[in-house]
Amino acid sequence: MVTKVIRFPNSSLSPKAEIKPANPQRPVVSNKRPRTQGIVRILITYGVRCLWASHVLLWPITSWVIALDVVYQFGRMIYLWEMRGPRAGVPFLLHFGVLVVLTFFAKTNVFKDTQKF
């Protein structure tokens, strides 16, 4: 049943024929990375991890401070809406963007799928 092999007519391969690769010589690939590149990667990774840990620990306080700043910038934008000259819309958008980015950085675990060194 399943163990039976169906032989097709005009088959160029015999049952004991070996399939050879087109290019028998493989290029030699070195698995060694330069040592400085590995050290720099480790330092950057641990630096970002320390930054993330300190940011998460201080986030309950800094989130309120930044949120109050965004509310102030929003009120300032509304107050200066009809005045000539510099507008306050761009600073409000920048402050709000910083709040969104910092919230995303604090709420996501960016290191859950990384390798351990």
C-alpha cells in the first residue's frame, strides 16, 4: 500500500542513483564575528535595557508631568489660535507625540523575544 513505490516509465534515475548538487564546492563562511562588533552590540543592548528599566520605574510620575504639559500646550494652542504670528499647534503636536512615544516605550516589553547573551 503506502510502502509500494510506483516506477514511472522513461525515468532517468535508477533506484540507487545519487542526486549530486550542481556546485559541489560550498563557499567557506566564517561564523566568527569581529569581537568589537559583538561587544558594541552587547553594550547597546544593555544600555537600552537599563534605560527602559529606569523609564518604567519612573513612568507613574513622569506620565503625569508630561500629561499636564500636553494639557497646558493644548490650552495654549486654543488661546493662540486666532492670533497672528507664531502658532502653538506645532509645539502641541510635538509634545503629544513625545507622550505617545514614551507611553508606547513604557507599555511594551521590547525585550521578550531577544536572545540572552
